[in-house]
Amino acid sequence: MDLSLSTRTVGDRTVVEVGGEIDVYTAPKLREQLVELVNDGNHHLVVDMERVDFLDSTGLGVLVGGLKRVRAQEGSLRLVCNQERILKIFRITGLTKVFPIHESVDEAIAATD
């Protein structure tokens, strides 16, 4: 399966909608998108993973790299994920302590954490 990416701006947040699989083959596409957004001055990102079917360690690495990149710019990166099988990956790896994870895009945009 391929990876689909689209972005939109809501207030001072940039929402990155991700669909499909984030794995060793598709993760570079997501990394490129995140790097480009931060380089263009978008430092408050919401990554909407509601349509993600699969996430592997390479994908996790890209998300952690994106988080480091926005934090270096005093920014934030919030995740939207409500699928148990994807949430389980974040729990097992301890990344629920690293990423703010929200149930919906609206909740992530409204959050001030």
C-alpha cells in the first residue's frame, strides 16, 4: 500500500493528513514533507494518523525526528490517533510520554499542552 499525504492550515497549526502505511519504503516521503514544512516556517504541526493502516519503527523514527525538528524551533508536534492497533505501538515503545496524542484533529488544535 502507498502513503497519502495532504496538508492544510488551521489557525497557526499545520495539519498533515496521513493515510496508508508508514514503513521503511514510505517513511522517507513523510520525512521529506515534515522537513519541508518546518523549513517553510510551519512549527506547530498536527499529524492526523486516523487513516494510517500500518506503522513500523522507521515511521516512528520519522515522527520522533519531526518532533525534534519542531522543538528546535520552539514548536510542537501533536498526533491524532484513535486506532487501538496504532496506539498500542506508541504505548509499547513508551512514546505516549513523548508525543501528545489526541482523539481528533479539533482536539489537537485546541490543545495547549
